[in-house]
Amino acid sequence: MHSDGRSRWPGWARTAALACCLLLGACAFAPPYRQPDVDVSRPFPVPSPVAADARTAGDLAWPEVFRDPRLQQLLRLALANNADLRVAVLNVQAARAQAKIAAAALLPDVVGGAGFSRTESRPLTTQQWSASIAVPAYELDLFGRVRSLKLQAVEQYLATAEAQRAAQMSLVAEVAAQYFQLRQAEEQVALAEQTLAAVSRSLEVNRARVDAGDASEVDQRAAEGQVLQAKISINSYRRLAAQTTHALEVLIGQALPTELPDRKPFNDSDQIAALAPGMPSELLVRRPDILQAEHLLRAANANIGAARAAFFPSVTLTASAGTASSELRGLFATGSGSWSFSPQVSVPIFNAGRNRAGVRVAEANAGIRIANYQRAVQTAFREVADALVAASSYGDEWSLRIALVGAQARRLELATARYDQGEDSYLNVLSAQQDLYSAQQGMIGAQYNRLLALISLYQALGGGWQ
């Protein structure tokens, strides 16, 4: 359609007004979102092992939770260098860009163009100059299909962002777990070396007494067995320390630095802050995996609207306006203007049930997302309960093992004194030494298990989400 320059712009105004009316009258077919029913009204099945006024994990950033200065430095390196975390961040960036692409479909594209053509058909030569702007194939979102797709892309982006936060929280927990495993291995090596020194001195004494005829070879062989067992323990824990160091280096994305801050003593009870679990309902807004499942459910819900809209007609507008002239200087002169407006309506008539199947697929996917959300909540509830049990149990066990070490140390002292005075055999000293070493190993292991339980509690509660 063509018109002169005086009538072109009123035509555009009428077209814009018509489009606005159509858009304002648009409707959407996505079902209203309803959060699935989950039972979070009851308290956790086990009591909290900390004071009632302790702060929850959501109130603390990770540097406040993990208080060892050396561990804090390793966590900073991991958050800056870890390859898996970089992939998670890039996934968020890609999802955000995809959401912007989906949102851009709500507005028409506007393109500009200019051209020149020259045609020779003897004896005539003609040339044409042109300039125009155009809106190519803009879909009026009368039934909410485009808006549903935009909402789906936004919710998928938010789900990806929660996945990135979950990856960060998991990385913090994994670095902390590997760090304390390294500390445990180093403590066990130091204990084995200390034990080796003690049993080596006992072996020398026994050899001298055997040579003097004051002791039997059985005592000497028993002492030799202690020395060999201590050496085996040293070798085993050194291997564990080396392998754990390698795992830490992968997590922090570089070799373990030679210069690191001083560390807290391994038996320090204040390595990790005491965390209160709070209310079960708080997990719904704190745990990134639950939030991710909810966003994916919202995305599936929006996809139902897009699938339902496919049953209805789609209206596409193509329009352009510009000028044309046989001479460049007349390109913008009065009377050189032109415009065109081309609406197109597409009505689905027969597609072999594709649209109906598309709705069923979308509804089934939404049902799957509901089940996944409910499972995420149930899993979170169980993990918090398990972590509370472990934190309380291993805390009590650590205290008991400290007392056991004291009792076994006193027993060894008494057995050694009786042996030196000739009142008892070396087998009692040997048994006391072995039991003391076992108690000391158990004390270190209980502290490690207690720290792991606190890390698990931090992760189960959703980490520091502020």
C-alpha cells in the first residue's frame, strides 16, 4: 500500500494504536502457580546440639563459620580459581543472556536500510535511490505464548543461579572437608612418630635387658612389633596426607602455597562456629537446591501456557516506511515517501495432534517438577536431621575419647612403673602402650568426624546465604 507524505504518519499512528489495543487485550493460558504441599510444620526430630541463642547458617557468611585462618585462605583461593565453579558461573551468564533473548521477542525489531540501483535498457538508463525503516515479522502476543516463553527463560536463569550458589556452597564444604582430612592425617603422622620414638626407646631397653639376662626374648620381639606397627602407621598416614594435598590442589586450582596463615590447633573446639538449625520452613528459602527445584517448577508451569497458546491463531505484522527517488537530492523531498503494512494471521487447522501432545508433555513435565521439588524438601529435612544427630553424637564421643586418653595414659604410667620395679611383666606395658595409641588415634578421628558433621550441618542448612 502506498500513500503520500502527508498521510503516512497518521497511518503509522493508527497502526500503533491498534497494536497497543491488541496487546492490552492479550490473554495468557499458563495455569496459576501454586507451591506444592510439603510438611514443614513439625520441628526437626532431634534437638540442636548448640545453645538456643546460637545463630543459624543463614545469618553467617562462610568466613564467620570456618574460623581457621589457613582454611579461610584456601577457601578464597578455591572460590577464585576452581574450574567447576567457573563453569557454573558461565552457565549463569549464558542463562541470563538467554532470558534477555526471550524478553526481546516481546518488542518489535526495527531495521533500517538504504539502497541504490542502476538499470540500463538502451536507449534508457534509470536509477533509484531508497531509504527505509522496517518492522519485520513481529508477532503480536495475543494469547501469551511469547510471554510464557519469556517467563520460562527467566525461571530457568534463576534456577541456574541457584545451581551456581549450590556449587559454591558445595565447594566451600568440600575444601573444608579435605583440609580437615589433611589436618587429621598430619596429626596421625605426628602421633605415630611420637609413638615410634617411645617404643624405640623401649626396644633399646628390652634388648639391653635381654642381653643382661633380665628379660626374655618375648619382650624384645613384642617391642619390635610395636616399632614396626608405628612405622606402618606413619607410612599409611603420610600417603593419605599426600593424596589429600593433591585433592586440595585440584579444588583451589593451584599448588598448595608454601606461605599460609597460622592454623588453629587441631583439637581446638572453636574450629567451626556453632550453628542452630532454625525452623524447617526456613529451608524453603535458604537451600539452593530447593530454590532451584522451585524455579524449574515455575518454568515448567510457564511452558504449559506456551503449549496451550499453540492452539490459537498467531498474528504477525510486517511494516515498513521510507522514501524513494531517481535522484539522491530528491530522496527526502515531498511526495517521495512510501509505506507498507502487511498483517498475517496463521490459524492451526490440522497438525496430527501435535499441539495436544505438546500440552500433555508440558503438563507431565510440570508433574515431574512437582515431585522433584517435594523430594528436594524431603531430602533437605533428612540431611539436616542426620547432620544434627552426627554433630551431637560426635561431639559427645570426642569428649569421651579425651577422657579415655587420660585414663590410658595413667594406666601406661602405672604399668611402666611396676615393670621397672620388677613387679609386672612387659606384656602389661605393651598392652597399655597399644591401648593408649589406639585411644589417641580414636580421639583424633572423633575430632575429625565432629568437624565433618559440622560441615555437613552447614551445607544441609543451606550455607551462608546472605
